[in-house]
Amino acid sequence: MATYYAVYQAGYEIIGVGHTPDEARADAESWSDHAPLEIIEYLTGGPLGEVHGAYYLRPTVWEVYEEVRRCGGSTPYMVDEHGRVMWEEESPESRPGRRSWRARS
């Protein structure tokens, strides 16, 4: 099973994805006006103690990776108890196919 990674700004949006942590960081910095970013890396564990506005790198799933690559980072997300970036389950807008203002080429 392949592993994917996402960089997000806590309380905001996913700003980068990749097949490796380095690829996700590079993708995030290519979209940020504040590069280089100070990114906190968590590869396991839930979102306890995250600071609103800080940047985090965590594993994600293929569906989130593909949606962000296709449509941009405004995809509603949550961090599950295993520390993975997942779809935000409560949001009716969190299904694949939703368009974003920041679509990627």
C-alpha cells in the first residue's frame, strides 16, 4: 500500500501533497507566499496540541492526495486518531469532485 503525505496549515487548508515527506514540503513551499515554511512533522498520533496557523506534515490517503492534486487545497480535512489527514466527515462538501478556487495544473 502506497503512502502519501500532506502539509496543511492548522485551521486553514492543505497546502501541499506528495509521495514522500520531502515532495509534500516542496509542493507546499511552491504554493506559499511565506517559503521556506517551518513545518512540524507528525507521522503518527492524533491532532492533540496543534497550534492554530502552524504548518504540519502528516500521512494521508490516496483519495485526499488526488483531490488536492486535481482541485487544490480547499478540500475540507480532519486528522484522524491515527494521525492521517482524511476527509472531514461532517462536511457535505468533503466529497471528491468538489471544485476549488485553487485548482492545480
